[in-house]
Amino acid sequence: MRLMQNTNINFVGMRKGAYVISGILILAAIIGLAVRGLNWSIDFTSGVAAKVDLKALDTSVAPIQIDELRTVLKNNGFPEAEIQHVGIVDDATFMIKIKSAESKDEVSGDTKTAIIEIIKTNFPKHIEGRDMNRDVIEEIYEVGPKVGGELRTDAILAVVISLILMIIYIWFRFELTFGLMAIAALAHDVIIIIGVFALTGKEITIQIIAALLTIVGYSINDTIVIFDRVREDLKIRRKDPVEQVFNYSINETLSRTVITSGTTLITALALYFFGGTVLHDFALAISLGVIIGTYSSIFVASNLVVDLTHATHKEKQAMQHLTKRK
């Protein structure tokens, strides 16, 4: 199946406008990171998380609303508690996350007990006839600052190592220039997505780190497909200008890019709208990653190679060397 056949869009000619757009997005992301910072989840800091089911056995008892639960926790000393629905709203299942104070070196062991006592005291009708530790408190755990800090370091390290390994791979498969520009495009994607989370105040959870790594793999795959076609076309069209060859290659792979990115985006949006609160931020990150990653593969990575090729004689020789490879 092929869409958009025989297109002749001047992607290389649009590169200055694309650079301006990317510059604005990256600047906004950096400002967001500098002003608001990242809202790391308790998995990366420290605190207590509890999944509670507050649906009463007696159907005549009105289900608890999230604002009601938030008010109760606030009145009992936890004004910063983060609460979200898990599953269907009518099931009255909530995930409660309470971060430990930044000034504390240890997670308070009393927080878990306090959550249980607050629920017992304020929602007796909703827990009546149910086992507190099995039916009401479905899950409760705490993360210490040491473990959270190590996990945060490991998560950042995982992203950095993946980028370095990709540079090495593309270096050997193509040329160092291609590898560096591909990684520059990936850094472009990751910075913008992290900036969106910083500006919106959304939590950086383990799922979001997994989404970032998924985006990195997805975006680099799209970039490599274009670079591979560029390499083939450079051999066939040796006498054509570099800009023309890159344009031709991007247009040749455009159908594949649209179909692959489009189907992935539809799936991610389905998770965003219908997957529930738990998958909401993960699906948002994937959706943004597909859109920005596709944009960077077409408008950023390839165009950076074109500009760098024109910039130095050495890179022109590298381009010629690439066309001689079997």
C-alpha cells in the first residue's frame, strides 16, 4: 500500500523555517525546565503510594468523589497529596501519592498508617463489611530517598547510553556526520517532550521514561530509513546536487513514513482517550513523540546533514566516500 506517490515536496528548501520552529520549541522547553523543573514521581524521589478501593458494598451509599477525598486528605495534614482515578469513575478506586518533605532524609513510616486511619475515620460506610488490608487497601508501598535518587540517576543514564550507542551504530553504518545529526534530532525530540511535561507539571514516572526510550527507538528507526535511501540515491544520482538527492530520498520514503507514523499515532491516541487515567500520560508522551519524531526525521536530521555537508570540505569527501561503499 502506498500513499502520496510521486510527491516532489522541497523539504530541504523549508529547512530554515523548520529550524526556527524547532528553536522556538526548544527554547520554550528550556525555559520550562529552568522555571518549573521536572515533577518527578515518588518512584524517583521518596514518599508513599496507595491504591484504595472505596466502593461501598451497600449500593445506596453514594460513591466518593475525588474532590471529597482530596478535601479529607488536606484537612488531615496532606494538602499536597496527588489523587487520580484508577479505572471507571463509578468504581471509586483511587491512587493516592504523597511525597515526603524535601527537608526529610527518611520517609515517614507513619504516613502509611495515617492513610489507613484517615480512610477508617472518614469513610466508615464505604469500608463496612470489607477487609481493610485486602479489599480496601489494594496496594500500598513506600520509596526511600536513596532508592528514588538511584532510580532517577539510572533512568537518565539509560537515555544517555542509548543515544551514545546509536551514534556508534550509525557511525559504522553510514558516516559519523549522519550519526551525530541523527542524535541531534533525537535530543531535539526528547528535550521538547520533557519540556512539555515541565510546562504542564505532569509527573515523570517510570512509564514516562519507558515512553521516552520508545520514542528514541521509533524516531531513530524512521531516520535510518531515510538515511538508507539517501545512501542508495547518492550512488545512483552522483551528479545531482546534494539538496536534490536528499529531497528525492525524503519524498521516496514519505509514503512509508506517513503510514507507519499515522497508524502508530492512531493507536497512541486511542490509549490517550480510552485507556484510562493510568495510561493517559504515557499515551500523551508517545503521541507527542510520534509527531515530533516524524517531524525531526524529515525536517531536522536530514537537513542538518545537508548543511554540514556544505559547511566543510572534509564532510564533502565523507559524502563521496559513502557513495563508494557497497
